Amino acid sequence: MGLAMSAEAIILGAMKIPPFSIFSAVSELFVTAGVLYVVWVNWNRRRFPGLLFLGLALFEALVNVLYMANRAASASTGSEPMSTAMKIGFAAHGMLSLLAYIAFVILGALAFQEQKAERWFFREHAALTAVFVVVWVVSVGSGEVIFALRYLRPS
């Protein structure tokens, strides 16, 4: 299988994968590691990584949410053929991802504030933390599955 690169797409065999799609799929794994680290640090009563939290929140908003909006707009125009199931998968993933992102921002801000009073938000709200982590992981996992189904499976 040959690999060729252009400014428009990376071509793997007969498949064209937009570079922004690759970047988003890979970066989301690093963002997830950062999100889980933020939760872990607070859970273990360590100093809240405020700059990391802010960087992750901004990166997620400026890169990955923008990417999803771009892909949703592209999918809605009908310019790229895709099955109804894939369109539903895109929509469900987009809504879940937005929910997970908003939850991260809100819970992270609460954890930052609570730490100032020597309280550990994620540990003290274990059920909420577990739900958040599951939603985040399902959101990221669904995005990676959609990427694989869209670009990596044989036609």
C-alpha cells in the first residue's frame, strides 16, 4: 500500500484522508490523556494543574470543536456520499463530544475553585466523576471508530 502526501489529503492506497482529520484523531488521544491526568491529580489531592486545564480546554475548543463543526457542515451539504447510519453516528458523536467538553470545562472550573478551600472536587463527587470519565471516553472512542470507519475500512 503506497503512501503519498499532498496539501489536500494523505493518500493511503486509494483512500484520501484529510490532514485535519488525522491531526484531530491523534490530538484527541493526547487531549484525553491530559483530561484523565487533570482528574487523577485532583482525585489524589494534588495541586490542580490550572495551566494544563486551561490549555486543554482552549485546544479542545479551538481545534477539535472547530473540526467537528467543519465536518458536520460538510456532511450536511451532501457533497460527500455517506450512509444514513454514518450521518446519525456523526450527529450522535458530535452531541456527546460537545456535552463531554462542556462538562470538562464546568467540572474543571469547580475543581479549581474547590481546591482553594482544600476540597478535592473529583474525589468528593465520585459518581459524577465516574459518569464524566465514561462519557468522555465513549465520546473519544466513538470519534476514533468513526474515523476508522470513514477513512480506514476498505471500500
